[in-house]
Amino acid sequence: MIKIINYKAGNAPSVMHAVNKLGYSAEFAFKSEDLLSASHIILPGVGSAKATIESLNELNLINTLEEMVLAKKVPFLGICVGLQILFERSEEDDADCLGWLKGKVVKFDSKKVRVPQMGWNKVSFVKQTPAFASDDYFYFVNSYYAVPEDKTDVWGAADYGGAFTAAIQRGNIFATQFHAEKSGEAGLSLLNNFLKLTREDL
Amino acid sequence: MLTKRLIACFDIIGGRVTKAVQFQDNIDVAPAEELAKSMYDAGIDELIFYDITASSEKRSIDIETVKKVAKNVFIPFTVGGGLKSLADMYEALKAGAEKVSVDSMAVRNPDIIYQGAKAFGSQCVVLSTQVKKTNKTTSGYEVFIDGARLATGMDAVEWIKRGESLGAGEICLNSIDKDGTLSGYDLELMRLAESSVNIPLIASGGGGTPEHLKTLFTETQAQAAIISSMLYSPRLKRNFPVSEIKKYLKENGVCVRPPKAY
């Protein structure tokens, strides 16, 4: 079963609508036991990295999440802040994050661009992954973006006052800085290709 | 590169989209979820719904309509009208909206901007404001509330600066003078605003033709424009499909998301 982590201030209902539209059924995960039977895990995100980590801690989800994603290699998709918290640290509130991927999360330069970035930006996918994605416009709402230490983690890039990481992938871990669930047909297509993955694909 | 956004705006009464001129004489257009779906299919970038009678009828926002729209429309949408508390905002976001718009209520209780941004993130909070030219304030624009009926004496530029500092993620500026006139956006207002705040700005009021959008996007830093009449007003002899508007903008050097990007 596809599990969508539902925590305070996340936009899990929007992700559920998109998953259902694609013809899949899914369940919200509110507690760690809910994750145990997951075929795929989606971590939606809005708000700050710190608040997201705190919510996941309050729900006592992190250990099980790490067991499922890091040990059992269940396909995982993080969205927006769900991408940012995968790194070691975020400049936003100087927050400690999960550290699944090496690198940090930094703020756009408000001297160069309006912050937050809000709107449709063109993403170029820079490597092949088991989930197919083609260059297209996706919807972003973010003030911060990830800077991976290992550049092979970069899946997609876009430009906002300079190139930034728009999507990452490493093994079974996928994440998009843009809101795939709100990026029209392009987003639905990417989401569908993620949901089609089996562990054998990875 | 970030594209300029076209935001279709719906004034909702009883689940149906209506069209007014200068905040009066609403005529019926279509059920909200149908028009939203057809605009989504046509390639609109974003939607905004105002439940325009929620405040005067002293009820909270029409959540059922929000839910119906969210099931079939996979682009961001904002809802406003009748949001009085954090709980109301949370209901709208839970029903599938990305953002909430606050207007008159925020003038009465500016702290709601801070509270909303703290609880849900700045990106969720759009400060919408109705402004009118005046000689009574420093910037030359005054804030109005309650469907543009009540003058507040507040300076429009001071108000949006305050909104930004309280945590609003975006400002939607509606020119009362231009609203419904189809004579083009208030460029002077947008220029004043862009030099005053650093968050994204949405221009509203006056858009009647694709050319008005071109002028707005080439002569100001507005990142988005509210359009409604030119898309679907039955009062106009001619409506413009989204694809035609975007084609025109692209040909005129404005960066837009192609209507069929797949």
C-alpha cells in the first residue's frame, strides 16, 4: 500500500488527490506502525524544515521511516520540505535534519531574486533514474534549496538567480523541490512513474 | 527561468462562479468546479477563489466547493473570503487549497498574518488588498475593506510593507479604480509596490486583453496577474482562451509556461 505521511501543516490531502487521480489507492500514515506495510512512502511538505522534523519526532516516525527507507529500500518520494530534510542541515532556523544525504539547505539570495520563489519553473533532468521524468515546467514554492555534496545525487536542476537543485535521487530515495502534486500533467506523470516503481527496479 | 503566472480568479456565490463590475451586479457564469477544471485543462497556471458573500453572511468559507475543486485540479489554488481564524485557514488548506488569502480581516487583525505564517508557512498566506488612488496618504493609495466599500485611511504601501514583515508570502494588489474597467492594470501602483517589498506581487484589476498582460509583465516586476473577465465574462463580446493569451505573451517576449507542456 502507498503511504502518505500526514503531519501537521503538511499538504498530504493534495498529494492524496493526485495519487487517487492516477488510479492508485493510498493511505495516510499518522504513526510508525502505519509505515510497516508501505510499498511506497511519500513525505509531502510545506512550512519549515525545523517544524517538519519536530512533527515527525512528535509522531515518533523517524526510526521506522529510516528502517523502511534506508534498510528495506522502500521507494521513497520527498516533496518540497520533504526534500530539504533529507540533508544534514538547513540554514532555515539552523535546523538539524535527517542526514540521509550529505549536504545542506541554503536560502535564495534576496538581493538577486524575490523570495520565496513562487511559480512555474523549467526543470532539466540531468540523469536517468528508474523513475522517468522529462524536462518540463513544475510548480515551486520555496525560499530554500538543497546543495548536495555528492553531485551525482542531483536528478533535476532549474534556474532562479542561478542554478539550483530541483530534484534529487539516490537509490530508492527520490525527492522534488517542486510540488509534483500541483504541477499539472507534468507533475502527475512524474508521480505516476514513481508509483510504478517496484523494488526490483531499484 | 521562473515564468509569469496567469491566475484565473473566481468570485463564488453558492458554489457558482459569478462576475461583477466594480464589486457590484454579479451575474452567474458556471459551477466553480466545472470552470476550474476547464481552466486547468486549458493550461491556466493557478486559480484563486473568493467566497464573496461569506463575510457579509457571517459564515465561514464554502469548504465543499474547495474540496470538489481539489479532486480534479492539480495546480495551486488559493481561497479567500470568510476566513476569520487559524482554524478556518487550516480547514481550507486541509480541503486541498495551497494558500489562503486574507484581506479585510487582516486589516482588522493584522496578527492573523503572523499567526498564519507561523502555523502553515509564509508561502500559504497571501495578503490581498483593495486600494484606490487618493491624495490623503503618502503613497497616493489608500486601503479599502469590506468589498471596497469602507475606506480605512491606511496608506497602501505602508500596509503591504507591514504585511511582508508580518510574514505574508505574496501580495495581491487590486486596484479599485481599474477593477472591471478592462482598461489595463495600474502600472504605477505595481511600480510603487515592487520597490517597497521583496515578496512576489500579483496585479489585479483592469486586465481586459492579452496586451494588458504584456504591458504589465514588461513594464513592471509583477510576477503574476489576476485575470477573469477576458477568460469567461459573458458580458464581453470576446473571451480569450488561455492558449491564445499565452501564445501572444510568448511571441512578445514574456516567459510563460506553455499551455500544453506535455
